[in-house]
Amino acid sequence: MENLLSPSQLAVVTRVAREFGVDSVKLTGGEPTLRRDLLDVISAIKSTGVEDLSMTTNGVLLAKLARKLKDAGLDRVNVSLHAISRDGFRRVTGVDAFNTVLGGVRAALEAGLRPLKLNYVVNSYNESETLDFLELAQSLGVDEVHLIELHPVGLGKQTFSAHVGLDRLEEKLSQITKRIEQRSKHMRPRYKLSSGMVVEVVRPYRNPLFCSGCNRIRLTTKGELKTCLYREDKVVDISEVLNGAYGEEEKIDFIRTAFRTALLIREPNFKYYPRDDGIKNFKVGTNYSGLRLLRPTIGFS
């Protein structure tokens, strides 16, 4: 945990981000709950006036922390859960923590960390269990499920042979859904079930519509503004400014310039459809003209 940005440093960056229209911050990882000063981080970021402060977590420590996280200022959580059983969870993650995570989900709901969303990365090992997973999510009382396409980033590069498309799942969802909508962020299809739970489909791979609807900028643990998860060439390093012997106003001026630079250099990673991937996958509610730059959010990872 050495060399991580401090709560005060994260707050400074967030204050500048707010000037550029950022109203949503998500803490990601790694695993945020491993930070010993996580509650201080949450309090510092929330003190900047950010409207929506959320966190993605594996849920293992959530049962112990949920109430404290809410009291510190966290609004909601996304919990990663890619299996429907104890054995399946152990196979996917290598640890026996399925029941622990379920306990964390229940504790988060009780603490009011809502809307609570479950992230389910679909691959060739768990695709057949997806509808059963939706049943599990509904029984837990969660608000949303994100069905996420496996993409070749990080550990996903090592397991990308397990990649499957989401066409079949979307076809099944269209048959059981009450209403189909589209979220402006990443042009994501949203399927509202009769129970009220929403299933959002996240298709980041080879998807120019996903890229054109992206409004995120990431602050890495190294102190870099990263404009795209896929790219390493569109990065603005502000670590020297954050760690240097500058006054607070000097730091803010430098960081403002860094944000302007990051916004100028950002561009979609996927710009065109490959021949074997049709636009038919996104026909529901999609306006393919006049794609616009959305208000940005910021994710700390």
C-alpha cells in the first residue's frame, strides 16, 4: 500500500474535476476495501460536494464495513459476483468466499448503499448460468445487474480465450423483459424485469458506440490521468505535481491544465465496426447520429 495517493491529494484532484463538470466518482481497484484509510478517502472526496460517490468491491469485507462506509459518505456499491454457487465461486476466484460475499451484499442493502449493483463478467464458464444468476440477484433484492463482456485488459488478457459474445443473452433478455431502455453512458442497453430489477449489458470490446458514449477519466494510484482503459498512450502524469513542494493553488492550476490536456487528447479506442460485428446488436433505442460528449465522471483506480 506504499506510494498511494493520500485522501487530501485525492480531494484536490476531485475539486478540480468538479470544475470540469464531474459529478460522479467511483473508487475501483484492485480492491478498495484493503486500504486502511478508506474511510478517510471517502470522507475527503465527499467533502468536495461530489453528488455520487460509489465503489466497486469484491464484497469479501463488505459485511464488516458497509455501515461505516455509508456513514463516511459512500452512496452506493457495485459488488463483483461471477458465480451462483459456492463451488462455482471457488472455481472462478480460487477462494471459498461465496457466502461471505452474499453476506456483504445483504449488509450493504441494509446500510442503504443503493442502488446496489452486481457485476457479472460473462465467459464460457458461466454463460449457461446467467439466467440463474439473475434469479439469485432478484432473491437478494439488488437493484441492478451488470452483465459485462470479458475484454482483454489486465487479467482479462490471460483468460480471453473464454470470451463469448452477448448476443444470445440479449435475445433471451428481450423475451423476459418488461421494458428496454438505453443508458447514455457507453450506449448501454438496459432491460427492466417485471420484478423491477434492471439488467444492464456492458459490451466494451470492439464497440465504437461504447467508446463514443464514454465520459470517464481515471486517476491511477500512480497519479496519472488516464483517458481510456485500453490505452497507455493517452495518459497525463500529475504525480510530480501532487507530491511536489507546491502551494495548494499552484497544484490546482497545474491540475487544471492537466485536465484540459487529457480532454484534448482523448479519443475512442474503437472507431469502426469490424466486418463480422454488425450494428444490429445496438438497434434498440439507439440514435447513431449526433453522438455527443457527455458530462465526465472520474474513477480512481
